[in-house]
Amino acid sequence: MPPQRPAAGQSVVAQRIADTLRQLQEHVAITRRVLHAGDSLYQAGEDFGSLHVVHSGFFKTINQAADGREQVVGLHFKGDWLGFDGIAAGRYGCDAVALDTGEVWTLRYDALLAACARHAPLLGLLHEAMSREITRDRDSLLSLCTLSADARVADFLRYWAESMGQRGLRNDQITLRMTRAEIGNYLGMTLETVSRALSRLSRDKLIAFPERGRRDVSIPDVQALHAYVQRSLTPSTMLQ
């Protein structure tokens, strides 16, 4: 069955996710797994055998540094795939951990490849998912290399809000599933730097906090956050 056009009021991303889940359900054996905050989906070093698709909830991927510290290397929302890093080496290269209660669909990799051979559109879906993962990694690296601390935090909030909106969820008020320390870890800055950046963004009316110290963040205008990030990309920083 060919991909369907987005229903009225449904974003292209939401329709793409719905099409992907539908095709997987029709052509591949799926194991549904419910995880709660802090649960590991898989850990670095485990034998690779399956890919996973987020059906609901939020997940982070982390690497362990030599000194035991955790480094957050990725955030994953509904429709995102997990486990691509295990294909080449035969072992997962990082930990995947639930940030809240969520469900993943686990697909045996050999069964998925067999299904792709029988149903060619599945192979296209797999390649597209890999391409999006590469693009996210590139964008994350560019953010670290070209944006100031305040702009990195703004871009992080923009990405989270846009991801919610694309999935048909409210994006003018988001609940961050990460502590400020985890956000700093992901963005390459200290907890204190994250807190100062959030305070400045709040002072500039780009965001607001309904309750002091809570993880709820109000974003009056997501496009204003995007414009703020774009203004920070001066020619001098982009050429460095």
C-alpha cells in the first residue's frame, strides 16, 4: 500500500510516522516493550540483534566515558529508531534509556531484512530512518561548533518543541524529561551555564516558567526561538 496523504490537520512527520508503524505492523513480527523512566532498552557492548522504534515516550542514548561519567549523545521521540550503531560492529555502541514511561517496538534485524526483500518499500523506510539519524548527528555537531551557550539552549528547546508539534502534540508548553545537568551534558556545558542561559531566555521573553524550579517550559512563539538561533549564526562563527 503506498504512503497516504496527511489527514487534515496532520503534519507530514506525523503521517510519515503513522505510515512507518503501519507498514512495520503489516510485514514484520513486532515485540512491544513498555519501559519506565530509568529502564534500559539495551546497553553498550550487548550483542546486536534487533532494531527498535519508539512508539511512545522519550528516550536518551548515552555513552560511558573512561572515568565512568555518562555522556548523553542523543534524544529520541515517537517514530525514531534506536540501535543503528550496533549493525556494523555486531554490538550496541551506547546505552538506550527511557526518560519516562514509553513503548518501543522491537524488530529482529534478520527478520526486518527478510521483510525488506519481500516488500521493497520497507527498505526505503529503513534507509530514510538511517538518513535522518545521520542528519541529526550532523546538526548536533554543528550546534556544538557554531552556537553560543544561550543559542545552544534555545536550539535545544526549539528542537524539542518542534518535535512535539510535528507529532501532533502541544508545543507551546513542554515538559522537559531531563534535568538541567543532563541538558548541559548533552549540549557540552555546565549545569550553571544552562541555568544562566534559561534565565536570559526567560528575561528576553522567549520562554517562561509557569512554576519556579519545575521542568515545564512555556514557549510563546517557537519561530521566535528559531529566529534567535539564526541571528547567533554570524559569519565569523560559521567560518571558525
